[in-house]
Amino acid sequence: MKTHKPKVSIVGTGNVGSTFAYALMMRGAAREIALIDRNEERRNGEAMDLNHGASFVPPVFITSGGYETAGGSDIVVITAGARQKPGQTRMDLVKTNTEIFKNIVPEIQKYAPDAIFLIVSNPMDILTYVTLKISGLPHRKVIGSGTVLDSSRLRYLISDHCHVDPRNVHAYIIGEHGDSELAVWSHANIAGMVLAEYCPICNSNCNYKEELSNIFESVKNSAYEIIKAKGSTYYAIGLALVKTVEAILRDENSVLPVSTLINDYYGINDVCLSIPSVVSKGGVKDFLRLRLSEEEEKKLKTSADALKGVLRKIGF
């Protein structure tokens, strides 16, 4: 099969997969985008619709098919899985989606043995670890979408409250992509000025500790609110995935809070969760060992323990 490089394959052409394909096409980061889905009519329809816009974007070729379509891929992004329903936590999905991944991962490896895996399906941290174990790949080549989106939500809400450009806000959500995640307030800053110093002297005259607490709760609950309002989230996660894929394809050494295998970090071992990591051509080069406050360290350990508890329940 002839392929164009770089090539990105997307397993799952639902709202997230198709929106990501559209955003990736608009950015011109991939020369070929392969859409893989068991629903032949859906995947072919998405490919046709995207290809019809080829004259408006940088050169790209959209293909569709079964797992064999992934041949020659540099990155395989998995968005397939059971859908999260209103009122349902990400962890409720674990057993069903683990079984789905036991089928998907070996099939992808059959045709794209050298590809980097980027896992998006929920519960993302669990499925990243499951993919790592099923595939036997080096941990740097199995990446979860992590809290890249959560961190973007945090930066937006801080910027909106403080009336500054979100690109000048630097703040991270770490841990599980889900209910036990935490904000690293000790390092959050605006243009290098940590919030503990910035907030007391800005002109908002607010109770900044209370406001930051409210912002974090909004970040943590935003996915549930969007799902309740429109069924699923897909625009922002599509952009977050484009950023992650570009960091790999362009060898950017970008620092992104992706989900990666953590060992020897505040006593945390053998679990995938989100920590700011250096992402480049080979995948995750390394993760940053942040100096956390005592409270943040405790919360991160709690988050890791929650994930490890789920892994034990499913036999991993």
C-alpha cells in the first residue's frame, strides 16, 4: 500500500475522531490521514466529506478502511470505545473499553508495528496503561491525551477572570484525567509571576483563593456540563490532539501534560497519569519532576492510588 508521510491513523470516526481529523487537516500537519471504524458507511462518509475540501487546505489525502489502512502510520490515535453518557463517570466505562482495546491494539500492531499510540478513549489513563501492557511497546511510544485539554480549560478560565491572554497563563492540571485530578497552584503563573504574588496586587479586588477554587471546580466539571448540554465534547479535545500530534511529527520537544508511565516519583510507580512531559519525535522523552507542595503531593498520590485500584480490579 502506498502511503504519504507523515501519516496519522484515527481509530474511531465519532465526534472526537472526525473533529480531530478536520482540525489536523486544517493545520496541514499530516500528509495522509486514515480513518478506521467498524462502521464502514460512517468512515467512508467522513473521508469523502473531508476530501471534498482538499482544495482549501495544505496537501493531504484522506483514506478510510479497516485496520489494514493503518499501514505505514507514524501515529495511531485511538478515539474508539463506548460513549460516556450524561451522569456517567469516566471510570464507569473501564470494563467495556478495556475489552474493546484488547481487540484493537493487536490489530493495529499487525499493520503498523512502528507507530506511536496516542490514546484518547476514556477512561484514558487506564486505557493508556492497558495499551502499554497489551502492545509490549516502550513506554515512550504509548501516550495518553492526558490533561492537555484540562490544563487548557484551566488557563482559559484564569485568563477570563484576570483579563489576560490565555497564552500568557501557565498552569497545569496533573494526575488522573478525571475526578481525582488536581491543579498545581504552586507553579501556576501569569507571564512568570506566580498567582500567589499576582492575585493580591491585581485590580480585581476578589477573594483570589476562593476564585481559584471555583475555577478548579469548573474545570473538573466542565466535561459533564458539556455532555449534558450537547452530548459530547469534541472541539477542544480535537485541538489538543492536534497540538500533541504536531509535537511528535515536528520533533518539537514541547512540554505537554500527557499521560505517561510514571515511576519513582513521590513514591508513585507503575501507573499512567498526567505530568508535564517533553514530547518529541520518539514520543515522550521524559517527564518533569515538579516540586509539589505537601498538599499537591498528597493529592497526586491519591489520584495514582485511585487509578491503580481500578487497574487491579480489571487484572492489570
